[in-house]
Amino acid sequence: MNRSRFVRSWGLKVILLATLAILSIAAVACGDDDEEDTTTPATTAPAGTPAATRTATPTPSPAATATATGSPSTTASTTVEATQHPQLGLILTDGEGRTLYLFTRDTANQSSCTDQCAQTWPPLTATGTPAASAGADASLLDTITRADGRTQVTYNGHPLYYYATDTAPGQTNGQNVGGVWFVVSPEGESITS
């Protein structure tokens, strides 16, 4: 009787240890990346970012909440508009005032921000034709099809993105991150200062 209980107890321990070993191997495999990812932000914020908004781990904003595939929330009519920012002047935002960014490593009408990058920088997507308002130029708006099949909004050929640590309208925590992410002017150019 005692020997049977001992064998069962030992068998459960072996199964538990094997399961832990498998989970550990899977965690290392998923998290191990030999290449440095320059598309995700470092743990420090860009110069000029208030200390209260500096975080090491991005927290998605309600308007840019990433789903399992990294897409921001999408409505049937996505709006892009120009909004006055106190330091940067007129910048592009969505219809709720959330800042939009361009990635200088993208090529014309082609996004190179995928996978983990798209979690940190969720693309502005649309299910219909995007609209321009409040100073944005409708002739510069267009869409592209991303590698994952979603429709991303472009402006002057630049795919548009949110930044996950912008948690409220008007925040520009993504400005000049890595020297490759910038807010966008109503003319469709990066604002680098």
C-alpha cells in the first residue's frame, strides 16, 4: 500500500518536472532573438518626455489597443486630421486626437513593421475608405494591404502607426524613438524637431 502511494507520488513528480522543463524550453525559444530589434523602443524614453510617461514596457492606449495580431481598434470610417500640438505644431492624429507616426525604414506604400514591432507600433487600419478632416489632405490618404492581410492607412505614401505608450490624445511619446519614428505633418513629411 505504501509502496503504491510512493510510486504514484514519484510518477506525478516526474510528470511535473517534465512539464516544467518543456515550458522553460518553450519560454526561452520564444524569447530568444539573436538579432537586435531596432523597431521596438529602448527602455528609455526620447529626450523631453516627462518622467511620468516613461515606461520600460509599452501600455497600449484604448484607441490603439492591440489585438492578438497587433491591430489597433478599427472603425468603418477611419479619420485622419491635423491637430495643433504645443511643441511640434500641426501633426496628424486620428479622429480621437491620438497621434499618428511614420517609420523612416518603411518604403513608399510598404510597411516593414511587423510582428513585435506592430505590437509596439500598431498600424492605423481601416475597414472602409479613410477620411480626411480638420486640415488633413484627402488626396494624400490611401491604403495598403499588410503582409497579414489587414488594410493599413497611408498618408503621402507613409504607412501610419500609433505608439502603444501614448495613452491619451495629444501624447507624443513616440516622437524620435530610435531616430526612426516621427510624427507626421499635414504635408505628409516627418517632423524631426
